[in-house]
Amino acid sequence: IIVITPAFGFTSCDSFIMNNRRLRHLQAKKKGSTHNWNHEPFDFSSRIGWDNFYKEGNPSDNEQSLENLEYEWHSHIPHSVIVDAIAPTIDAASKYYNTAAADNQLPSILLVGTGNSALPRILHDAFDTPVRVTCLDYSPVCVELIRSMYADLCPNMDFVLGDATRLKETLNSDKYDVIVDKGLLDALMCGEGFDSDLEKLMVGIDDVLTRREWGMSILVCFQLSKSSREFLIESADRGRTSHNPNLFWDFDIPVEGSENGRATFNLARRCALDEKNRIVNVDHMITDWK
């Protein structure tokens, strides 16, 4: 049984709200900024709150550039860091899928709680090989917004209206080579009973992430407490079987330029264990796992 203290949830949600105010303050001070996305802090665990965020964030009735329609949470973590981290996975998946046995499918990336970030279009065009990007969000306003932003520009992008705490049912048991959470975990932890939602999210990620050794889950979020790290590690361990390799987490990976922000960069990789519980396939790792 995993127990998460209420302080864990409160700290993350409180940071989410404070960071939101700080971002608006910095945007207001930035001379010449054309970013029109304005809003007040709201209940980040509320679907209605998010619908209103996407409806009211950009008050202009004029046609807007993508840059003005996009809004970044955890902007201190550059998108290039995510691209570089998952590049080996995309390369490994592409080589496998180019074989006849794999029927030439594309490497796949799932973004959970996509929001209106620029990350989907950046990932869509970031690699030498084509990739399929799936944007999932539970706000219908958000899904229609990003569809209007990216559908014509990104032919290999899908838009799914669905609940990230029900990934297996929502995605019909599809498998993805990479899963990215950039701010969703923080939002979930603002709700009552967040521990249940968090567990459902992690179980779902384990369900829909490829079982192959290149599978990777990226988590960009506020600083994780000891209890939250233990929760993620134990959640990953519960899903392990002889046919289901573990997800091994690496927390607080240093990111140059992120020192002034509150976000942390974390990732988990699929790893098989040998008969002595030693990690195999370490040649695919970004770091040495302990």
C-alpha cells in the first residue's frame, strides 16, 4: 500500500498556481511581447476551468499566429531537451518498423494533457524519420483549438478527446514508443483524491507504452518529493512480469538554463531484467541506472 501525504499534493498545486502568476508577471514585463494569452489562476483539476482557459485565454478576434495561440507550462525546460532525450528511441523504433515484419509503421509519440503547447508540432518535425504524434486532452475546447492549429501543418498528427486516467480504454490498447507528460501530473495533484488519479495515470502509461526496450516516458513537472518518487518507482515495479519489462526512473536530470525555473526533467525507460535482477539493454540508456 502506498501512502501519499496531503502535503505532497498541496505543495505541487500551490507551486502550479504561484508559477502561473509568475509567468503572467514576466510576460507583462517583457517589452515588445506579442503573447496575448491572459488568464487568472483557476482550479487546475477542473475540466470547466481548463475549458474556460482555452476559451478566454486569447481575447483577440483577429487571426492569430501559432506563437500567439500556443502557451507553455514549464517553459524553463526547452523543447530541445525533450527532442534530444527521445531521439535514440525514435531511431531504434524506426529501424525496427522499417522491417517487413513491422509493416512499415511509424514511431509514435503520445502527449497526455497536451494543452496548447508548441511541443506537438516541434516533435512532429524534429526527426530525420517521420513520426506519428497523438495529442490527448480531456478538454473539448483544447482539442478543437489544437486541431485548428496543427491539422493542416502536421499530417501525421492525431487529436484525441479523452481522459488520461483511462488511457487503455481511450486509446483502444494502442501502443506508443514515447509518452510525454508536461504539466499534467501537476494539474491532477490539485484535485481531491489525487492519489487515485495519479495511480490510474501511471497504470495507463504502463499499459500503452511499448513493451520493447526502447520505450520511454518523459515527465516534466514541479520538484518531486521523496514520497512522489517512491510512488512512481513502486507503480512501475507493480507492472513488471517476465513479459513486461520494468520502467526505470531517472529523476531531476540536469537541464542547462532551467535553474531559474521550478520544473524538473524526469524520464523512465523500459528495461528487461536478467535472472539475477540485473538491468539489461543498458546500451540504450541515457544515464547509468542504479
